Amino acid sequence: MADWQRMDAADARASDTSSVSVEGLSKAYGQDATLRALDDFTLEFPAGQCTVLLGPSGCGKTTVLRSIAGLITPDSGRITIGASTAFDAASGTFDPPEKRRLGMVFQSYALWPHLSVADNVGYPLSAAGMPKAEIRSRVEAMLDWVGLGGMGGRYVHELSGGQQQRVSLGRAVVGNPRAILFDEPLSNLDARLRERMRIELLGLRQRRPFTSIYVTHDQLEAMTLGDRVVVMRAGRIEQVGTPEDVYKRPRTRFAADFMGIPNLLEGTVRAIQPDGIVVDTVLGPLRTRGWRGGRSVGERCTVALRPTLMTSSPDPQGEAPFGRVIRSVFQGTSTIHMIDVAGTAITLESFSEERHADGAEVSVKPADGAVFALLDD
């Protein structure tokens, strides 16, 4: 049995991975407390799952994370980790960070340059007074687990960015924390390394599940790593669900836009039918299958269309509307076409290498099923 497998088996017995509960959390800044970073934020983070907080800068996701860590004191609310209350504004309860038994992986890695890789990873164990022989054994197993076996004697400046992030992860996990907090940990890496680290982190979690709360503004990162995705806006929750739910069934235009859905068309409800709603748009009447409730004829709304279920052609196709090509971009596995239709930018993705000339006039036709959501603003 490999060292990391022995460590996984031992830690599975000793692990105290816990749920985290946040209730009514609020935090305001400024002299008159008008800048609200969190506004009555309530959420349960299930044990053993990865919950991703996703949203633009200033939406409050990092404030949630740092409040859970004990690095920020909220103005109101309650934070429970496992069975213990870490913060309760009403009773004045506040556990300092070192008593919350949480691991944290920072954006900047936060490694000590004067310590070796092994000493960086083993620091939480040394601080807890664990015997040196046990620290050595656990650190060696942890380095194997994060793919740094045999590199314990190196120093931080001798490592690549990806290796430094693995050291940071190993340090966060080695002490069997009740949960691990990730503050945009991959944002300093180049695109190729970020992609590889996402897959590696997912594999590590699958081998050894732990409660994790992950902050990012990257929707691909959220889709890859999250068991649940929480889209945040102005200190509040916009939508919560599995990555598939949030992407395929966004409830609001903001959630759809932030999940990277490119085609959000404004329209007017033309008809309400037994199997869906017909909406008039710049692409003509579009049917939203399965979306019936809460709408009336003449009402304004927004529909979301899949770019992969739309076609463009330089030849007339019946009643299909025409547009003018803004740009066609070959991306290796597919080609992105950006087309202006009556002043609205439409994005199509085709899996051929054929490109339209910039400025060319083409027809645009959504296929059946292209519309997959009817959104509130």
C-alpha cells in the first residue's frame, strides 16, 4: 500500500470533517456603515462536499470565507462549525482562528521562504506540539499525496507556482481540519497550469473527501470543482444548486450572465401554450419548452440560447433572420462566430473549421431546443 493510501486510511478514521453553517451574517464597512459586504447571508455547507462561492469582485464571497475563518468579525449572525458555535453576535461568542480547526489555502500561497517544504507542510503539527517522529511520518505521506514526494528538503524559491500551491494545500490538510477554505488559490497560475491544478485538486478530493469552501470568480473553476455552486451578488445569494442546475436552469439574468451563457435575448411573450411559451425576439418567435408558469402575453422577458444549437449560413434559409459577421474565431476544437442581428450580438459555436469573413451577411437559425431558460431580470 502506498504512503498516501495509508495516510488516507488513517485519516479517514481520525478525520473530523464537519459541516459549516452560516446564519444571518451581515457585515458593513465605512464610517456610516453604508457599504454592505454581506446582507443577511444564510447558507449550510454540507460535510464532505465542496461548496463554491462564485461572483464578481465586491459581491461578498471573500467576506464570507474570512468570517468563517475568524479573520473578520461580522456585525451580526452566527457561524457553527460541526457541533460548536464559532461566532454568535447575539451572545458575544467569538473563537479566534486558531481554535476553529480550519485549514486555509491562500491566493498568495503564504509560505515561509526560510523553511523547507517539509517544515512548511508540517508547521501546523509542530505548532500543536506533535512528536517529531509522527510529524515526519505524516509530512512524508502528505507530500506523496500532493505529488511532491522526495521534495521535502527544497525551499519555496526552488519550486514552481503549481508546486508552491501543492505545499499550501498540504499544509492546510495535514492537521485534519474540520473544513478547508480556499481563497482563489489558482488565480496566480497561468492558464495551462490552472487547468491541470483543477483536475489534480478534484482527484485529491475524490480520494479523500473533506469539507471545502472555495471562493472564485472563474465559472469554469466553479463547474469543475463544486458539488454546489453559490452565485453571489451584492452580499446576497442569487442562486444555489449543482453546477449543472445553475448552468442549465439559471433563475435570473445575472446568474446566467455570470455562468458564462453568451446569448441572453430580450423579448416579449407572444403566446402561452400547453408545452411552453412563445417569445418574440430578434431571431423571430422562439419556443421555451417546459417554461409555462408566471407569465402573461405581452410581458417582457429574457431567453437564454445555447450557442452550440444555432447555425449560420451565407445562403438564404427560408425565413431565418440575417445578420452581419463581427468576427469568426477558430479555437482548435470549434469555431466561434459573433454575429450582429438587428443590433444584438449573437454568439454561435460550430464544430467545423469553416470561418465566415468579417462583415459577411449570414442567416442565423436556432435549432429545436436551443432555448433552455426563461429568465427574470
